Amino acid sequence: MLTEIMDLNLTPQELAFRDELRAWLKANVPADWEARRTEDEMLERFAFLRAWQKKVYDAGWAGVAWPKEYGGRGATLMEQVIFTEEMARSAAPPLANVLGLSLIGPTIIGFGTDAQKKRFLPNILSADEIWCQGFSEPNAGSDLAGLRTEARRDGNDWIINGQKVWTSYGWAADWCALLTRSDPESAKHKGLTYILVDMKSAGVEVRPLKQLTGETEFCELFFHNVRVPVENTLGKENEGWSVAIGTLAHERATLGAGMQITFKRQFDRLVELSRTVMRNGKPACEDPVIRQKLAQSYLEIEIMGLNQKRAISRASQSGVPGPEGSILKIFWSELNQRFQQVACEILGPYAQLTKGNGHAIDDGQWSYSYLRSRGNTIEAGTSEIQRNIVGHFVLGLPKSY
Ligand SMILES: Cc1cc2nc3c(=O)[nH]c(=O)nc-3n(C[C@H](O)[C@H](O)[C@H](O)COP(=O)(O)OP(=O)(O)OC[C@H]3O[C@@H](n4cnc5c(N)ncnc54)[C@H](O)[C@@H]3O)c2cc1C
């Protein structure tokens, strides 16, 4: 049970860190970012985000809580959280290497050899090497351990064959954290191996998938007899499940980081819009039902902030993300869907206008956010799976499978 007492006050050291970072962001957040955010060209936008991450890294702000010897800042988890919050508060562009920074780098820190840490971590921080996560397959999503992509040993190499799907950033990635089946005879959760695969290896094929928003944020990956040196195994051969669980815990804990501040910014903007957008001949904010819904969204965004602080407080004590990651994941993903629905109700037909339409409010940001929020309750584990985790690991109920 989650009974620890939280200390929510920033220490003098944390306040100094926040103020220094705030000043740096004020001086360095690119002025043309808002305009670039609405550019259509995904590759160009990504090159811009990569250059931004390099700048953040060169100034010593990337990998705040990562060890200094691998290019990080060696600061506390709380300072990492302050970094994420300040980035969102200043509306800074996101860092390009999202999965490398939040899931795969921390997994390499936890399970990698010293040589792997030296080889991979600094390039994750500088965005010189972008990462993707090759876990899900057409028949293995929630039931991840049912995956079938095969890794077969051939001397000092693995030979990989199979297919992954929904691979975010597959189109941009230099490296893939790939979960494979290396021993088909073992029980489901055994016989898996976690392998770091160079995406430029012969036999790797990437096919983009178009999603609801019109973007091709994720891809299908195909592996045709791809050779990977055995030294790229992360953790032990046939013990990849525990490494993968490490990645998933980081994913649940970090994916929503910074979102609360983003939601707050969006909420403030929505309140402003509700004063001017007309509904039944009056400003929307005068409609009693709309006011109720705005107040409810406000409460939920505040509660999300408190949930986050509890998770951080606990992780600071234990050093690893706990099951609160699932509470957070359920809460922010479902909150966002409710909030975007309220925005649509307030904006009425305007909410359906997309980027580039001259009449769209905020250049179609609201229709994009509504459509993108649908994936929130699926990515990083569906709401049902997160509830299973809470039921078993937080409440101590028997497993559902
Ligand atoms: C935007 C986005 C980005 C993604 N990025 C990546 C990525 O980079 N890398 C990657 O590997 N994957 C990625 N995914 C895939 C994601 O992890 C899977 O879609 C997710 O785990 C669900 O798997 P599935 O799609 O196979 O659905 P299924 O597992 O087939 O689930 C179908 C439905 O059944 C329910 N269900 C399944 N099992 C249970 C159970 N035991 N109890 C109760 N209900 C259950 C689910 O909740 C869901 O509603 C991404 C997905 C999205 C939407």
C-alpha cells in the first residue's frame, strides 16, 4: 500500500537548479518553435528537434539524473522532474530522442555492461543516435510475452527473423531495443532475449504506418536474417523478460511526465477561448454545463499533479519506478480524452477544422489533440492492462491470467 509521507517542498538546492534552468530556457528556447510546430514536414521538424536536443546536451541539461561518467548531470530524480516541468512550462520543443531518454537509456543504465553504457549512453543524450522500441508484434501487444520474432545463435552473432509493429520513431531510429524469442522450447516468459540492433544492418526493413492524425508516427519493422553481434545482448541470454519489464516500468512512469504542465497550458487557453467562442448566442463560459465541465477538468489536472508528486516521492526513496506508474498512466491518459472532449464541446464545429484551414482555431491544434488522445489509452500498455497491474501489485489481488 502507498502510505509514505510525501515531502513536496523543493530544497534550496532544487530551487537553485530550477532558477538556473529557467534562466537558461528563457535565453535559449527557440523563438520560431511555435511556427515550426505546425510545419507539415515530419523529417524537417525532426531534424530541428535533434539540433535542439544537442543544444540542451551541450549546455549540460540532458540526462539530468544520469551518471556523470556517461554524459549525464548526476543530479537527483527530483531535479529530473523539475527539468521536465520547466521544459513544459516554457513551451520548449521536446527532445528528439524520446524513447532513448525515457525508456531505453535507463534500461541500459540498469542492465548494461560498462562497455555498453560507454558506447550507447552519451549518443542517446546528444541525439547522435535515435532509438526505437521493438516490442509489440501483430499477435503480441498486451500479451507481450507471446512474441515470436526469432533470434537464433550462429557463432558470435544472433540471426533475427520476424516482424514488429507500432514502432514509434522507427522511421528515424538508428538503433532498436528489440525483444526476441531466443529459446522456442522454454515457457512463454522465459527464452526471451533483449538485443540492441543497429537499424542500418542488412535485412532491416521499415514501413511507415499512417495513423488517425494523418501522421506516420509509427512503423512496421521487418527483420530478414539480420545479423547482430552477441555483445549487443542487453542482460543475460534468455532472461530478456526482466529487462523488458524494466523498460516498461520506465515507460509507464515517464511517458506522462511534463504532460500535466502541458494540460495546464492547454486548459488556460481553453478557458480564454470559452470567453469568446459563442454557444447558443452567448460566450461558451456562460453556459452552466460548460462551466461544470471546465471546473471538473481543472480538478482532474490538479489531481494528476498530486499523483505525479506521490510517484516521484516514492521513486526517490526506492530508486526505481513502482506500480504508481500504472495509476498515473491510467489517470493522465483517460483525463486527456475527457479534457479533449470538453474542448470539442466548447469549440463546436471549429474543433473539427484541421491544420492549414484558415478558420481553424490555434491552427487546428484542438482537432489534432483530440485525435491523438485516442492512442493514449493504448500506448505504453492499455488501461485494462494497467488496471490489472494495479489490481495485482498494488491491491494484492490474484493475477487475472
Ligand atoms: C501511439 C502508439 C504508439 C506505440 N508505440 C509503440 C512502440 O514504440 N513500440 C512498441 O513495441 N509498441 C508500441 N505501441 C503498441 C502498444 O504497446 C500496443 O498497442 C498495446 O500494448 C496493446 O496491444 P495490442 O494493440 O496488440 O492490443 P491487444 O493486446 O490485442 O488488446 C486488445 C484489447 O484487449 C484488451 N486486453 C488484452 N488483454 C487483456 C487482459 N489480460 N485483461 C483485460 N483486457 C485485455 C486490451 O486492453 C485492448 O482493449 C504503440 C501504440 C500506440 C497506440
